[in-house]
Amino acid sequence: MEEEIWKKYVRSMSEEAGTTLDLRVQEIDNGWFERFGTILKDRNEEEISKICAPETGEALKAPEDEVPEIETEETKGIISDVVGLNIEELYRVVLYEIIHTIGADADNNDRESLFQYLQDAFKMDDEKHSEALAEVREKEAPSILLNVEVIQAKELYPKDANGLSDPFVTLYLNRNSSHRYNTSVKTETLNPCWEEYFSLPAEDTSEDSLVVEVWDFDPAETVSDKIGKLTGVKGVRGLRKLMKEIAVTASTGKHDNELIGVITIPLKSIPSSGHVKWFSLEKKSSRTTKRGAIQLKLGFSSEKNNQVAAQEHRHLMRLIVLQEMEHNKPDLQTWDGSFEGPADVILRQHAAQSGLRPADEKMAQWVEFGRLHANQPLNFKLFSSIIYSVTDPLNNGLYSDDEMKLFWDGTKRLLPSIFQGIRKLRKTYTPDKSCLIQLDAMLSILAELSKLEVADNIDLFPSSIYGWLQNGDKNTPTILECLDDAIKQSASEWFVQLVESTRPSEVTSENLLQHAVKITQQVRGDLQRSIEHFDKIFYTRLKVQYAMISYRIYDEKIAELVEPLVTEVCSTMKQLKFKGNTPDIENADVDPLTMGTSLFELYLALQRCLMLGQGLFPVGNDDFKLSRYHVWFHKGVRHWLDMAVFKATQRIAKAVELDNLTPVDSITKFSSSPVDTRSIFHQIKLFWNQLAWPDVENSYTFVAKIMDDICRCSVFYADRMAAKVASLGDVENSFGKTFIITNEWCLAVNNIDHVRQSIQPFTHELGVDIIVKNLSEVSNAAQADHCRETLTRLVENSVDTVQNKIIELMETMAMKMSPSIKRFLLEGAEIINQDNNHLDRLMSYLEENVGTLYSQLSDENFARILAILWENVYNILSETVADGLDRRRPPVFFENLNTTLDLLVSFFKQKETVEGNESYKKIKTDIQLHGMPTDQLILTYYLERMSEQTALNNPSYGMMTVKMQLIPAHSLLRIEILNCRNLLPTDSNGSCDPYVKIQLLPEEKFNGVVKPRTKIHKKTLFPLFDETFQM
């Protein structure tokens, strides 16, 4: 509870911006402990939170000043490449396709806009355009095929008695209905799957329609066959259906297939690029009963040579892309590769009428978009969507060798920007999803490319572009090897740039340390961001651990930067030599008591950086350069601990000086200085816990030193506190000079005890148990036990030493009370009149002081000082008795002392204690004896003789038998002497002549009383008297 109270007190003082007293205590060392404890901890955590916070960077794209516009000369150069491939012929081909548009584009009545767009894209003048247009209009219409894939149907209307159908599909064109195509029959199902392909010649795509009919197949069966299906009938409707079939079969001998549903699709509604779509089946009648749905894939094609068509499409796309970039200027960072308006129509018509496969269109996009990307960076997500459509055809051999070469040429144009983006990732990263989306797209491209086999004659990574690769003698690095080098190069370049951009202008040890702190924190922040934002993407796409690769680079770079710096700084620290609790700095060249926090800020930064690395590498982290970072700081930590002792004693002295010896609050019974002292211990503990020293053996050495230093500080505090109250409590009154125990004395005891109570918990808070446990793991159990015992003894000795200081303070109080106690004791004993009040003065003095102690001290300390006071009072009383004996004081002196002793035993509650105390018994006897009057003393003597006589078991003088009776009514004592036996012979003949003489003692009280005697019995040792007397 007290621990919480003092922590609460410290917290409240800091929350209130520090009281005047608190600030004055810290002023003695300018907040030295706070700078290395709380403030250092808070500052480091604050820096980490800043570093780990999202940064605002540039988008993951090329900087605007690096994005060139496509100039007119470049456009002409690109067009000239196409001219070599007969651009005028390609122009006529596209004009011809516009005139004979197919599919949904056939309704486009604005052909003039298409002509104008095409003319602008091809840079064709009006004269050549007119000539080409007139030429293509004289040509016959092209031969177009309608390609149909019947994929599947669902929820068909049941036609058979068993609630199912045996569906098949019939399809034909309206203008050629005699030429029909049928699929296979799928028996007993309402959800058939066909996946069958058909090609229908389409002469007029603008007016013709495709008819698709779904039928229920009814095989030729006899009446008996039909009757055999009775067991499979489903419901009343099915039974009615079966009976109808039986009747028809019986009357006609046959049964036709039944129509389930039909759809009619105008060819002009089909996009020129084709589509896959579900169509709802209808019945030819007007009834709206649901008949199910069918899924079809529809598209157009021609019989043009595929290689020629693919080449034309690539060239056409190149020109259209240039046209779009010049005039429509789409946002290239978000552009998805699609076109609108005339550009879209022209490309779709060329692909459809040329019979191009989707793979051919995607290859054209990959090649031409890659060509554009080399000049104007495009959205990487665009390329990732394309490559997914290209890799399967590549692996399946659907492309020619020329097309494969084109693909890798396009890839070579794209890869530099991808690896450049990865290398500049730290610079271009922004905390929004768009950046991560772009990164994911880049990595997905690399992932797909890494699955492909690159031909031997393809050099994906020419040294002229990839000079940063670390592939050594290898001529052909793989995609993953190049990515690994890019990540390493990125980390290395960023680190070098960071070091140079933050290098201090003034080269001092402090500035260099702060520079290293900033670098290390920035690196950790970068690793943290990498883990949070990049690692998952890299690992998901390519099983590459981005942060781990980066950490290896940072580990070496930081060690190269920091180790020589820390070694040099620590080498300048001279070992402190103390004279008592004061360091000897007279002959030091450099003040050894100056130490900034930067060194340990750097230590903590390195510690956290290493912890992050150990988290990334649960195993295999022994070779980290930073794993020995603590060794660089060993001398600095030792120096700090030496300084801490001196700084602590300085602050403790100031705290005691400023302590006004009033309780901190109404709850506690200690003042401000023990709180300040324990605050020092708390700051030392914070510093040590932050160090988290990884070397177990050195940890033990440091902890042992810390505990020894804490003991020294505690003893120093106790001495200072005792000295502060030493002059308090002396008062002058009517009774003379007297010492009074004040609240300040009690607070001093409580203060020292409060500090003492912190020692044991402090040991646990330092992690001693954990250190010893770890020590047993790295060495052996016996050594660990020995270390535990050493630390235990150290702590126990520390507690005992401070406890002894408390006892010394209590003994000082008792000693200061001694003169007054002795004076009151002597005054009370000297005066003969028993009605004097000196004894009351003594008890009043004791009650006043003991009452103060009782109200201010803890139960334990009160019991302890009560025992000390009793011992002190007892010693004073003993000395007084001895002195009285030497001076032969009168009995009344000792009688008064006896009364005082009884009161003191009762007051100090020592009755049970003194019962077995031989010293007490002796002094009590002496006081009682010397306080008796003479007759009482004589009586006591005879009583003791009688006791001794009664106690004899084997008397040497013989024994006598006597009967006695006291008769109070007559004041008589009746004595009957019976006999004696075994008397000691006194005569030479071995016998004696015994008789008995009776006398009452003491004689002074029985003067005049007759002393009777018996008759004499001659020569016997066993006389028989049998005589009676009355007295």
C-alpha cells in the first residue's frame, strides 16, 4: 500500500508541473536521474511512435518532372515504324472494316466520326483518305462467321412424367433456317451442361437473327415401354402426362420431341468482341410460364491469316494509343487500358473481323502499352491484368516465335520501371491504398514472369541498365535474384542517403550520438513500416521476406556507423575514484560527472532495433552485428552507475535539507525526503530495466553494484536524517532543561524505515530472480545458487544496516531522555515525604514522550523503541540502586525506588519479560531488602532461615517433631514437643544430653515473654520429650 502511495505522490507532483520543493531537489543535478529514467524512456517511446507513424511521400510513380510528354518528333518516329509495314494498306483494311461493321456496332450511323478519328490517328490527308475510301467501297462484303458455344442451361421446364427432361439444343439463323445444328442429348436432367461449339456463316449481321431452341428428346417406345415407366411417375401432372403419351403411342405408334423453350437473338445485338450471357427461354405461345435459362458464348470471326491479323492489330493499337495520348490525355496513373468512342469501336471491329483470339489482343496490349510505358509510365495494375491473360497461352505454345520475342521485348521495357519502383519504394511510399495496390501489381507481374522460362538468347537484365545488380560473375540472373538485389540496393541507398541528409554541421560527440540515434530510429521505423505494409504483399506474391532482407543490410550499416563512435565516446570516460561518498575530480582532465543522455538514447534505439531483428529471425540471429551492441556500452554503463552514486548522495542531501519534516499528506506518516530518495531508486530501476542488459554474467555484476550502491545511499540518507533532527527536542521549563520527543524525531524514524522498506522490493524489480535463473542456464546450478546467496546476503546486510541506523536513532532518543529520567528518578527517591509529586513528574514525562511515539510510529517501530526505552530506564534504575548502596542511602530511598520500579514495569508492559530476568530479580531483591525497616529485615532473615530449614531433605543435625496450635481467642500459642531423632552427638562417647528451648522471634517484638524449656534427657540421640507449653 505504501508503495502505491509514494508512487501516487510522485505522479501527482509531476502532473502539477512539479512543486517548488520537488523542482529545487532536481535543480541540484538538473534533473539528471529523470533525464536517464522517465524522460529518456518517454522520449524514446515518443520517437518510436513518430517514426512508426505513416509518412507522407510521393505516389508510387515516376516524379512529374521525369514523365516526358510524347513530342511530335517521337510520334513521327513511332509512325515511321509502322510506315515500313505499309501504313496505307493498314488504313484501307480498317476503312473496309468500318464500312462493314458487325454486331452491336452495325447500328452506329455515325461512321463519319469513325472515318475522321481514323484519319487523324493515321495522319492521313483528305486526298489519300478519299482515294482509299472509294477503293474499299468497291470491294465485296467480307465472309463473317458467328461462333456459338452452348455452355449450359438451368431450371428447365420438365416435360417427362418423372418430372425431368432429356434436353438438347437446336440452333440456326433465321435467313438460313434449313441449316440447323444440334447438340447432344443430356438425359433426365433440368440443368444440363454441354460446352459444345458451332460456327454459322453470317451473310448479313445487321438484319439476321440467331434462333436457339431447347427440346425434350422423346425416343421411340412401345406402349409396354411407356407402361413400364409408371413406377417413375412424379405427381398427378406426371401421371396425366404419361397417360397422354401412352394414348398417342397407341393411336399413332410414334411421339414427337417437345419444345421446352426458345430464344431469338438479333446478330446486331452481339458485341463485335463477343460476350458470354444467360438468356431466358420463352415458349412460342403467349403464356409466360418460366421455361428456364441457357448460357451462350457468342462472337464473330473471319478467315484472315492469324499472324497478319495480330500484326495489324498491334500496329493499329499503337497508332490509336498515340492518338489518345495526344488528344484525350487520360490519367495514366489510373487508366485501365480501355478506350471509348471511336477508338473502342475501331479496335473491336478489327479484332472481330480479323478473327483474333483474346490472347492475340492481350499480346498486342502488352507490347504496345509497354512501348508507351517506356516514355510515359502507366498504371502497373494495367500490366498485371494483362499478364494473367498472356502467361497461359505462352505456356501452352499458342504464340509464334516472333510473338514470343515481342513479349520479351515488351517485358524488357517494363522491368526497369518495376525494379526502379521497388528500389525507390521508401521514397515514393504514401500511406494510402493506391500505393500498396501499385506495389502488389508490380510484384504480381514479377511473380508471373518468374514462372516463365526465358530463352537463352534473351538478356532481360543488360548491364547498361542494371549496373546495380550484385550478381557477380553470373550473366543471367533470375527475376527473384534481381528482386533480392533490388531490395538490398534499396535499403543500402536509402541508408546512405539518410546518413548524408542528416549529418550534423558541427562535429561533436553529442551531435554525432544524436545523429546515430536518429538514424537508428529511422531505420527501425522503416522496418516497422515494411513489416506492416510490405511484407505480406512480397511474401504472398513471391515468398520473399522484404523486411528480413532489408534488416540484414541495416544490421551491417548501423554497426559500421555506431560501433566506432560509441567505442570512442566511452574511451574518453575516466573511472571515478571516490573519497567516501565524494568523487575525486581534482586531477581529472575532463569533468567525469558530465554525461548526456544521447549515449543511452542510442543504446535503447539499438536495443529496439535488435529486438525487431530477433522477431524477424526467431532462429539464425546469432551472426547479427548488432547482437553485441551492449559490449560497446559496457564502460559507459559502469561510468553511469558510478556517477549515479554521487548524484544520488547529492540529491539526498538536498532533499533532507529542504525537508520541512511534515507528513506528505494526512494518510502517510513520512515527509518528502524519503519520497525523493525512493524516486532516485525508481529512476535507477527505470534506467536498468530499459537497458535490459543481455549478457547474464555482466547483468549480475551490475545488479550487485546497484544493490550495494542503494545500500550506501540508504545509509547516507539515514545519517543525514539523524543529523537533521539531532538538535531538536531540547526545551527549558520550570523543571529545568528537558528533552522532549517531537513529531520530527518520529518522522525521522519513519522516513528511514520507509527507505529501508524499499530495498527488498527493489531487488525483485531489478529482475534479480530472472538474472539468477538465466545464469543457471548459461553456467551451472551451483554457481547460480552461489550468486543468489551472495545477492541475498547483500540485500539482507543492506536491510540490517539501515535497520541498525533506525535503532541508533532510537537509542539516541533514549539517551537524550536519560538525564531527565535520572533526575526525576533521583528527586523522587531522595525526598522522605511520600506525598511528593516527583514520581508523577517522571511518569508524566514518560507518558508524554511515549504517547508521541505511539501516535507517530508504526507498531513495529513503537515496540522496538519501547524496548530500548525500558532497557535505558532499567539501566538508569540499576545505576541509581548501585549508587544508593555505595552511599548507604536510607531505607526510604530504596522503598521509593521499589515503588518506581513496579510502576515502570507496568508502564512499559514488561511484567512477563522481567519474570525470568535474573538481573531484574537481583535488583528487585536489593531494593526490597534495603528499603525494609530493621525489624522487618530481621523477620525476613528468620523467614529465609526457616525456608532453608524446611527445604532440607537430609539434615546433618537431626530432626525434631513438634505440634503447634494458634488459639486466637485467647491469644495463645500451644506447642507440643514430641521427640527428636538422629541428633548430632556432641559427647566423646558418641552421645549427647539433649533438651529443647523455645523462643519467639524477633526478640524485640516479644520482650517479657517467658522462654520455656524441656527436661534434659541423658545420653541419647533419640529423646522422647512429650511435653506441652502455652505462650
